[in-house]
Amino acid sequence: MTGCSTRLTQASRRPAAGLLSVLALLLSVGRATGWAATPLPPESDQWVQVKTAHFVLFSNASESATIEIGTNLERFRETLARLVSGLRMNSPLPTWIYVFKNDASFQPYKKRVGLGPANVSGEFLSDRDGNYVGIDATPPTGPWTVVYHEYTHYVLNNNFTDIPLWFNEGIAECFSTFTAETGHAEIGRPIDAHVRWLRAGKWISIEDLFAIDEKSKDYNEGERQGTFYAESWALAHYLMYGRSPGQARGAGFVAQFPQRAGLQDALKPFLGPDWGDLEARLVEYVRRGRFNESLIDLDDLRVDARAETAPMTRAEALCRLGYYLAHGQPERAGDAQAYYQAAIRIDASHAAAYSGLGFLRDLQKRPDDAAGYFEKAISLQPDDPLTLFLYAENLVERFTPSGTIVRRWAGDTPPELVRARELYRKSIRLRPDVAEAYAGLGLTYIFDEGDLTAGIEALEKARLLLPSRMDVVINLVGLYARSGEVSKARDLVDRVLARSGHPQELEAGRELLLESELKTAQTLADKGDVDAALKILKAVMAGTRDAALRKTLAEQIDGVERTREHNRQIQIYNQAVTLANGGDYRKAAALLEDLVKIADDPKLADMTRQLLKQVRQAIAAGRRP
């Protein structure tokens, strides 16, 4: 039987240049051709690490300012937890916050847009090993809309599946206006730029809004991109605040949906069947301009304000900044490498720098070189969960490249995957809250022919932590199907993949269900029920569009049919022997004369000729039973 696995990466989407909203307009500055290398930070900069209850901050701002930022993030998190009680707030990935003391300090590390760095005061980068948030500490509100918007995306994606793009972006925009004062907080304040944009008549039909996905031009560029974000915000705000009294309002609108709910279907009753009427009500809602917001009493809000601080060595600061450059900005791998190498020159035993170089070599598709750096890092610091995780990913990537669906015969687990399994397990023991490690651990069982229980448990854990990740769903479908739990596999295909909006992923899930039928066919064939096995094999071949699988099935069907024919010929031979032993030589001869013409096995053909000769001699001699 075959195993099937998928490896997909996710990137958080934000408005691109040209969108007038709470985000700063992305202005292009700098050189018209090429980019100078990112300079190392001044040696006079003092960097500090601050750990709050749920975040880790690296900062060259003052310690007090850094603690304040960490506390504000904790307050936003706790406020969301109160507003959307029942949803999971803990991130399935570690979140690192980079706090730069001013814009000049932040500018070298900002994402590059067009000809220069993005003119933003905050940005959010997400990768398989964690979330990286960069903010300028000096503006009073500038960075927060970005951070709150992206953090809201993460909360939504960690709790729900099948989220319409307009709803994901619209709710994130609504929550991005969070502010907290002494004793209270506000969420849902109207965004003036969106209101002005829509009042200028820049609308698209509701049907078009609902049809836009992440690959749509209207989501990525042009004036209609601005309309998409503005109209998504307006519709989300209307659902939260503009409907009839007595219905779930404010953030409670989101809280009413249970964890892991598929929002595409859950939202239909609130949108109604008449989209024309909904569009008219939405236009009137924006025109009237009577927007409500949520005011939350914080007097009894319990925010864990504890903060652990520690000065960072220059090698540590260089390494962490290298991580920031490398994640989400692959074109800056050279800059990140210079930072890691500078850290090693200062401290040749700095394990994290070697791990960073390994990560870069993986980005450059040089897995063997990467493995050498990871081995070096582990020899220096054997219990670093990030290095263990990245090395495991390096080994798995060789068999299942990111963004692909790979098929190969199941059997003995390759030694590289055995090693990856050990690394994932150790990483999980050291840091059990990283969902990606469970996803990777489960993936190492995809090609295993043995007991799949541990792989299923790991993927079930990953599915709880990453409900919107369809690659985890596909791999779980595969293990369910191959372990005989076909009903569970089919439920995931019908209930999750069929509603994901991704045809390739749905097709992969259906192929895996077909492959579970192959396991049944194999069992039947082993028991001797060849006809039933053939029926299943032919049905699977008719139902699959996978060329490689069709070729394999054709070979299997041909082999089974030849085996069936061989068994039939043996039965004829044995029947002839029985007749001859009973003295019915003429009937035996008739069977053997037909068999000698079709026997395709040389040994059977020879035995048939010999027995036929003996039977004919008996007939000629006039023998009787």
C-alpha cells in the first residue's frame, strides 16, 4: 500500500502598498537599484530580554518601556480571552517580540517593499518555528494596530476552520483598534479611513466580496484591494454591532461559535439568503455612521504583570536579530548570515548562531550543509528545543518537500525519519506547547508500515492546536485510513477538506480514502478471495485521477488476474488428477487437452503434458477403474 503526506507553509497576509487604513501607507524610500548589506547594530546598544507570561521580548529600548509593551500585549490577550471566552488564547507557536527604541533603529530590519523599507511602525512575520513581531517603541499607537490585527488572525486561525477571507480580515480590522486606559478598554472603534473610502462610493458587490480569496488580484493589488479591506471591516462591524438588539453583539458575536467550527457554514444564517438586501443594509449602515463599540471594564481584569528581565550579550543580540532577518524575508539570508558569523567570532561556542546558519542553509536548499550546522549546535547545546525542531524539519523535508504532496511505498521507516522522530519527541518534551512539532512527529509515520498509534496521537494533538491547517488534516486522513479507521478518515474528508476551498487538498484526501480500499483489497487477496479483491481494485482505478496510482493499480490488477488464472489452471489440473485416479480417463483427458493449450506456467505445462500422456496410455490400454 502507499502512504501520502503533505507539507504546507503558511504566511500571514497583510495589506500591501496603496491601502489607506489604520496601517501606514507603505512608502518606498532608498536606493533605486540593489540593496546595501544590513549593518551590524552599534556596539553601544544595550539589548535586554523580557519574559512575560505569554511573550518573549528582545529590546534595545529601555527596560521599563519594554516591560510596558509586554504588559500591554498581555492586557490585550486577557481582554480578548474575556470577550471571546471559550476560545483558546495560547499560541501553538512561540511568539517573539522585537522592540526597537526608535524608527532609525528599526528601519534596517523592516521588510523591504519596492525600493525601500516599509514605512510602518510595526510588522508581524509568521514562520513554522514561531511568530516574529517587530515594533517601534516610540509612537504611542503606531505599532499596535498591526500587532493587534495579526494577533487576532492568529486567535481566529487557532480556533476555527474554513474561515471566509472577508471575515478573517474584517474581524482583525475591528479588533485592531483596541485601546486600554485605566479601568477600561475599547474594541471596535470605527476606522475613519475605511468609512471615508466607502462613502466615496468605492464598493464591490457582496457576491464579489465573498468570492475573493488569497490568490485573487483584488486581495493583493489595485484599488479594489482597498475596497476589499474596507468593506470586509464594514460587514464584520455590522455583524458585531449593527444587527437587531438581543442578538450576540460586539466581540460576543465571535464568541458564540464553538471551537473548531467551520465558519463558512456557521455564518450563513447571519448573512441571510438575500445578498442584495444585505448589501443595501450595509451601505446604509456606513452612510448613517452610527457606529457602536465595546467598552470593557478592566477593574477586575487579572493581567499577569510579572516580567523576568535579563541583559543580552552582543552575541545573543546579533543572533536574535539574525533570526528576525531570516524569517519572512528569505532575500535577506546574506544579511542574517553575517549576523550569525559575527556572533560566532565573538563567541565560538554560541550554539544558536550555528542553528541559525543551519536554518539559512535549509532556505538555500542545501540540506546536508544545514545538517552539519545543526549537529554542531546540538553538540554545544543538546537541549535547545528550537534547534532540535529545525533539525527534525531538515530531515523530514528531504522526503516531503514543503508545499507538495508526496507518494511512496510504505514499509520500513527510512533512518532519516527515525532520527527526525527522535528529535521531534525530545523537542516536545522540552517545549510541549509547540504545535508544529506534533505535526512533524505525526508526519514521520506517514510511510511507516508498523503501529501508527503514536503518529495518529501526534496529529490529533496538532489538529487541536492548528485547526485551520489542512496539511495536518490530510496526513491524519492518511493514518486513519491505513490503520483501518476509515469512518474517521472519511469524516475529515467530507466535513473539513470538502469545505476548505482547496481542490488539490480535497483530491489528496479522496485519494487517501481510495488507498484505504487497497488495504481492504490486500486483506481479501491474502485470504484467497481474489474476485472480491479484484472488484475493489478496479473500482479504485476507476475513481482515481492520480497517474502514478493508476499505473500501479493496473500492474496490481494484471498480477491478481494472472494469479487468479494460475489458480484456476491448478484447480483444473487437480480435477483431472481426481478423475484419472477414479478411472474416468476420458473426462480427465478432455480437461488436460484444454489445459495444455493455455497453461502459462512452465512447470504446470510440463506436469499437464506428462499426465495427459499417462491418461492417453490408459485409454489405449482399455484400463478400467
